[in-house]
Amino acid sequence: MDPTLILGAGLAGLSAAHFLQRPWHLIEKTDRVGGLIKTELIEGCSFDPTGHWLHLRDPEIRELVNTLWLPGQLVSIQRKAGIFSRGVFTRFPYQVNTHGLPPEVVAENLMGYVEAIYGDKGRELREREPRNFEEFILRYMGEGFAKNFMVPYNQKLWTVHPRELSAAWVGRFVPRPTLKEVVDGALGAGSDALGYNASFLYPREGGIESLARAMLRHLKGGEVSVRTEPTAIDWKARRVTLSDGRALGYSEILSTISLPHLVGLLARGASGVPDEVRAAAGRLRATTVTYVCVAARGENRQPWHWIYLPELEFKTYRIGSPSAVYAPLATPNTATFYVEYSHHGELSPAQCEQDAVEDLVRSQMIHSADELLFSQAREIPHAYVLYDDAYGAAKAEILRFLEHARILTAGRYGQWEYSSMEDAILGGRASARVLNGR
């Protein structure tokens, strides 16, 4: 019997291989497993592809991580996240920590919230579901929070105005504050424990990639091929052509690679895909994120694990500091940062490296450019899926065809979604259970 073919050895692919009860073959185009769960060493400092912090809410996955994959190797960390706005730092989440901002900004945020939740002006939005992300912000936070943080920050992150995005993705990722939380935050009694990532886990050694390496070590019942990728898929014949010239038969396919790329592989196969499916794939959009790995001489000037920057004077939307989160990630007397830029190909690595140093200085994360040890840009393609007007119908069109072709998808890229590391592991498990039942 031909094996189940798993495309992509990120967390979803590794998880699927772990839970599958039939022979499998895991295909990964890079030189090692992990997908985005990789840790790079630059001059003795460790960098993940921006912040990769682990949250374990599922009992089975938590047990696997703590007893099989990384027993005794996880450090629990309480989040220290901030916002740099109007020249001052305040704690994250912004909507419940406005104390310290100029009084007129605090008042505008507070009155906008009250009007949205209780006033006549917000009644129309309260009577129906938000039609887009901007309406979600106005409905649950009001015009002040929208103007002063939520709209400008999210426009930098997503590259489009929030009114161009649906609110389908927000879920646990965007906290909805209560009146007490907003008032407490305005008076200086706010909490920084709001949100799904108020605390997180991180490996004691080896960076976040140690999780992927541990999952690989415990795999059984299949074969892993790295530096190999599919070049075409014939879904009717159930054969995949690989970059090394081989053609493999398969019983089932689970794809964790990007959804548009999967459609392209199917289109290059002998069986092809319908024109409407190819057209749907062309309507799916995502941002590119360039993150700049920076090291500076001296200890961290600020305590923040990461900060959000809503104002347009900063080209970055977020700056994180691995050394502030976990000191062993940097060499002694060194502060490290990843500075993030979201775009659609118009920013060069060199431009981002230059902007990163300027943004670090202006945001008071480092004193001056003279402290710089290195600045190296890296790129994440299709980092954030755009939940725009075309998203729902286009994705549904593709998934209907994939169901007909008996191809499953899982993970952030395979499902073309905004999700966490644990979500990828859960998606791999769910797909394996489907395949085990066939």
C-alpha cells in the first residue's frame, strides 16, 4: 500500500506524522524540519522568525510536550509587552492600560468606549454583527481606541485598512474590554494579564526549534525527506513528482504548504484543476514580513519583551527582544531584537535593515546606532493571510475541490489562516484522525 504523503514538515506536518496510524512519507523542501519553528544562531545570539511563544490549552498536547517531547525543558514566562505611543510607554493591552498617555488621549479613549457600549451613537453597531474588522473595533472599543491605536496599528500589520478585513479571525486574539477594565486602565489600576498570551512557555535550551527537533526524534512508522519538494501532483493517478526526479504514489495527501502553492502543483499535474479553482487561488492574498535580527552592545535598555508601535513615524509595527524574554538567547552584555515590517514585496532587506536601527533608536529601545553589533534581514512569505472580501468564497471554492480530490490540508499555511503554534499541532492531529478513520 502506498503511504500517506505529508507535504511540509512544520508543526502541523510533524504532528500529523506523530498521530498517523498508517505508513507516511513526510516531504520538506528546506534542509531541516520545523517550518517557521526554526532558531538561527547569529554571532552567538539566537533568533526565531519573530516571537514564537508556546501556549498549551489542549490537555493531550500539553501532556505530549511535557512528558515526551520536551520533559522538564520548558520555562514559564509572564508577558511584559508594551505600547510606545505619544512618546511614552504604556502596558499592553492598550485598551485596558491607557494611564500615562496624555490626558486628552485617555479621555478620548474612555468617552469613545462609553459611547460605543452605552450611547446612542453606538446603538446601530450594537444591534448587529460587525461587517468588518473596523466595525468590530468601533463596536467593542469605540472611536477613541480605534483612532489612537487599533486602526493605525492594524493597518501597518495587515497592510490594508481594517474596514477591508472581516472580523472572522479575531477570536481569542483581540481582547474585548469591559467598562471596569477600561476605567481601571485609565486610572493606572489596569491589568496586563488580559489576552490569550499573558503567559507562555519557551524551551530552556535550543530556542523554539528544539520543539520541532524533539517531535522529529520521536516519529515512528514513516520516512522523512528534506531538501525535497513536489513539483506536480496528479490527483487522479495519485502520484507526486518530486524535485529530485522521483515520482511517488500515495494513498492520501495531507498538505501543510500554502494553499495557493498547492493549487499550482495540482494545476501542473496531468489531471489539472478547474479554471475557477485556479482563479480562486489567485484571489487569496497575504503579506510578506521582513524581520530584522539586531544585536546591540549592552544590556536591554527597556524591560519589554515586545512593543507595538501604532504611529506612522515608525515604519515597523512591532519590535521584540529575545534577550529581554530569556537572557540565554543572547551573549553576555548584549541586547537582541527582531524588528518587523509588513509589505507586499516593495521593501528591500537593505531598506528594512536601515529602518530597523532608526526605529530602535526613536522608540528608545537602544540609545544610539553606535551600539549596533549587527543588523540582518530575513523574510517570511505569506506571513499574514488577508481576510478580505475575496477570502471566504475563494477559500471555500478551493476546499470543495480538494475534498473532491481527497486532499486534506492543515496548519497556518495549509488552512490559509491566522493561528498559533498549538493550533498547527491540533490541526495535524485532527487530520491524522480523519485519515486513520478512512
